[in-house]
Amino acid sequence: MSEKTIAEKIADFGLGLKFKDLSGDAAHEAKRRVIDSLACVLGAYGSPPARAARAVAPVVKEGLTASVIGSLATTPEHAAFANGVMIRYLDYNDTYLSKEPAHPSDNIAPALACAQAARRGGEELLTAIVAAYEVQCRLCDAASLRKRGWDHVAYGAFSSTLASSMLLGLTGKETIDALGIAGTTSAALRQTRAGELSMWKGCAFANAARNAVFASILARSGITGPSPVFEGEFGFQRLVSGPFDLDLDRRELSFKIFDTYIKYYPAEYHAQSAIGAAVELSKEIEDVSRIDAVVVHTFGASYEIIGSGAEKWAPKTRETADHSLPYCVAAALMDGNVTLETFSEERLDDKRLLGLVSRVKVVRDAGLDAMYPQAVPNRVEVRLTTGETLVREMIYPRGHPKNPLTDPEVEEKFRRLGAWYFSDSELSSVLRALWSLEDMSDSGEILRLFRRGG
């Protein structure tokens, strides 16, 4: 018998996974990610990309339909895009760090869309979410895309296609076809996250998810896909990722969703521990005019992604600022926190804040580099005008699996970001429903919950 292709392994894994195969903890962790992602949606709802994504979605009343959260019924692929933009825009949704970084909760938008379109229950939705996390994270473990000039969303196309195929009821053959269709169109340029960042940073995975849903619908309708998508002559491994193997033996798995990180601050994950250290230091400094210089010691991936490039010291866009280690550290030292308001247009023009940013130096530290990605360490040194030096180091930021957010903290994030949309009693009612997601006979109830507010 010939060795299975990677696409066959992915399809077999997802279509073979059942809710009963999940530990209670894995299902609970998936519910935490749904609540966290929907909190991000509410926080980003009024942003320009979110408004644009909703505006381009057509209103449909027949055939496969899904809802944009808080808004209209549209096609599943447009719902996946619009909801995905809102989950991702604030850079506040969860993260996974490995050879390739990723935001696996980006898979939740296409899963929601397909679950609603196919009227799947909560158990099926949670199973598809766990499967998508598994595939994307294990692909990220297998090979780096960033180092070869490609964006991480190329892996997300495969994981979102699997979730979509599971929920839309595709056969094994159809799922492999869908993976082939999505995979051959998934390679996205890393330019998305280079230089001065644009709104597309928060839209790139949503676009991959839109294509994944559409690929699954096409395959279900009988359109065949190129194969083998990974191993072929001009396949994904040859042109994008380089060679790797993928182990998806369910008997050996400890689900990867446990290894993903919920964010405590609305900023790129590599900055989380630096922000936490700076927040602690701010309590001792009180007046930032006392700061002469700041040195942030960080690891290689952090230095490359958020700690180098002239634009990081003078960010012109929100997207660049939340991916700027010097900006985030300076704001944390000045304000004692980093919030959504940290990245407002007013703060981007704040001369006092920018003056402090200019006094921040970022250096790559070999000792911290050796800890990554198992840890996400940063050390912040502040030299005061008196000559005194204050130092704080944080290895596992709040939200890391070794320093996880509690369920009440996840709820508090949802309440804080959703307070403008829901009343207190509505927030409590929605949270009760989401914590019981597996009991829903129709996952579309999640989207209907959001019609009650605003």
C-alpha cells in the first residue's frame, strides 16, 4: 500500500474526528476560544475594515446562507470573510508560536459560517474547530513559511478548508479536492506583514478562509481539485514550504488547542511579555520624564517581526503600532497599560509618547532566543535621569499556557469589549449560551444571539 498523501491524512483526520474523541477539557478550551474571538468581533465592529467587509457582502435569501455577526444574511464565504476580519482586526485574538507563528482562532469564522449554513449542532462545530487548530498548528510545527517569504495564512487555507468540509458534509474524496483547490491558491506574500502595515494585515487570513469555504462548496458540487497538492511536481512543498511530513495520528495526539495563547493585551503576541514587564515598571517610575533611555532585550523572532525597521519607531497606522515593540513598551511605561485606545489616531500623533518611543532601543538577546518558542521572554531595562536602572523580565506572559487566563478573565474581556453592544443582562445571557455551546442543536443560534444588541 502506498503512503498516504498529506491531504489524505488531513481529510482522514478531520472526517474521522468525533465529539466523543475530544476530552471535556478540549471542548471547554474551544468554547473559551469562541468567546474570546466573539469578544474581538465586538471590539472591532466599528473599525473601517469591518465596515468595509460588511458593506461588500451581498444580501442573499436562498441557497446556502450564513450571517455576518450583528448584521445581514449573506453567502457562507462572505460571512467567513466579514466575521474573520472582525476577529482579526484588533490583533487581540489567540496565537500559536512555532517554526511559523499563527492565529488559529482565525479558523472560527469559516467554521461558524459553514455550521450555520449546514445547520450543524454545537458538538459538530466544536469538533471542527479543534480539528482546524490541530491541522494549522501542526503545519506551523512542520516548516517555516515566513523565512521563505510567504505568509502564515497559507497554512490556514488548509485548516479552514478542513473545518468547512467537515461541517458542510463533504466525503473524503471531496475534502481532498477542496484541499487541492484551496491549497493551490493559498500562497500569500509575506509583504502583508513587512514595512508600514496596512489594513490588509487583518484581512489576509479572512481572505484565505473565504477561499477555503468556497473551495469546499465547489468540491461538494462536484468540482475536482489538483492533486497531490503538497507533494506534486509544482505543489506546495516544492514551491512554498519545503519538504515535511505531518503526523495526525489521533491515538497519539494531545490536542494543540491547549498550546495556543489567549491575548491579555491587544498587540502582537511577541510583545506581550515586554508590555507586562513595562506595566510593572511603570508603577515604580510614575513620571516618564524621569526616563533617560529604555533597552528591550528580546528574542530573534520578536526582533525580526516587531523590533526592527524604522517604521516601528514612528508608526503611521494602527496596524504598524500594534506590531511595534518600541511603541508598545513606551505606551505601557507611560500609561501603565496597553488598551485599544493606545492605538488611536490621537495617540499615534502624541508627541510626548513618540518622544519616549525614540528613547527605546531593541536588542536581540541570545539567552532569550534559546527559550523561544516554548517561552516568550522579554526583559525591559529603564535607565532614569538619576542614573538608576530598573529591570523587569517576563518569561510567560498572561494568557500563555503556563500562565493562562481564567474563565472569569475570558468573560471579563467579552464584557469589556461588548459593553457598547449588549446590556449587562444580555451579556450574561449570551455568555451562558456560549458556555453551553455543545447543547445547541443549530450553531446558527450563536449568530442569532447577536441580533439582540445594538
